[in-house]
Amino acid sequence: MDQTQEDAAQRLAEIGQKMVAAQNRFGPTVPPCQLVAVSKTVPAEKIAPFLVAGQMVYGENRVQEARDKWPGLRANFPSVQLHLIGPLQTNKTRDAVELFDCIQTLDREKLAASLRHEMDRAGRHIKYFVQVNVGQEAQKSGVTPAETVAFVHLCQQKYGLDVVGLMCIPPDGVPAGPYFALLAELGHKAGVSQLSMGMSADFVTAIAMGASAVRVGSALFGARG
Ligand SMILES: *Cc1c(COP(=O)(O)O)cnc(C)c1O
């Protein structure tokens, strides 16, 4: 193994061990918590060693960037699962439905309608998380906590979307635990089982609060420029 390949395998092993330790400590989930490797801004040649090391689930926050990077990588790794973790405009839903296996940022009815239309057109089935603006911050996307349950049901019932869970990005600079707990409570009320929460700095806390998926970028790929 060359050095780059060895480094990728080692970083994956380290994060994996921390995840397993957290799950053993706080109560394992079935299936085990999933690692979504956040590869935004990471060039394809730096993602490749992680694919070779066996990491198959990735998160990107921009449709255009994913479209530039992933078709080439996927040609060699067809089992890759791509998650969209950034805001989605309705004029990009056609590309998003083509590229992504899961969209974690569903947060308004117009988007739900557009995604339904594009999935039917493409004959593709994708999964969804509803994004919740847990800190009710003006600059962040997501439905409010109070709107969450009704919005999940609207997406499922009116648009037939396969909403599997909730996703959040808590406020910076304050402990995330209470926000993760809020997301877990809302997921329970909405009747969805998956929770996408926790990033490089706080994924252990997220697992303690019941995360089914953590989204880890810089701890795997290094600091973004
Ligand atoms: C960038 C990003 C992450 C990963 O953040 P790190 O701190 O680098 O682990 C997770 N989730 C979302 C929505 C992001 O945009």
C-alpha cells in the first residue's frame, strides 16, 4: 500500500473505532450507525483512496460539484451511495434525482412536488431526510421543529416520498446535545426511524443521542481550504 492509501485506511479505521466504541457505550443500534463521508471540496483523486479502502457512502453539498466529480469515480465503484447534504433549488432537482441516492435536505413543499415529478420522469426511487432547523436560525435551512411532524406526513402522504428520517445542523458554539435530543424526539413523533446528525466535532455525542448516520468531513479528509 502506498502512503496515501494507508492514510485513508487508517483515518477510516480510527473514525470507525470511535463510532463502534460510542455505540457500545450508549447502546448499539440495529443497523449500526452509518458513516457518511463528507467529500465536499475534496478532489476526486483524494476521494479515490477512501473508495479503495471500502468507504461507499458519501455526502456532497452542491449538485454541480457532485456532477463534476462522481460519474468518473462511480464508473469504478458502482456500489457508491451519494447523499445530498446541502440546500437544493427546484431548478436543480432533475440533476439531483439523477445523481443522488438520498436527499437529506428536504424542507419545503415546492421541493417535494418537484422531486416527485422528477423521480417519476426518471423512473428513479430515492430516499429522503427532512431537514429541521433545530436552532431556528435565520441563516439555516430546514423546517421549524413545530412544523416537522406535519411536513413529514405531507411529503409521505401527498407526494409519496420515502422519508426515512430527519437531519439537522445545530447552532455553532454551543453544546449540540440538546439539539440532537430534540431531533430524536421529533423523529419519534413523526414516526421515522433514522436520524442524520453529528459531524467531525460532535459525532460521538450524536451517537449517544441515537444518530443512525453521522456526516464526517474534515476528520477524514483533513481541513477544508
Ligand atoms: C460540511 C458538512 C459536514 C461535515 O463537517 P465536518 O465538520 O467537516 O465533519 C456535515 N454536514 C453538513 C451538512 C456539511 O455541510
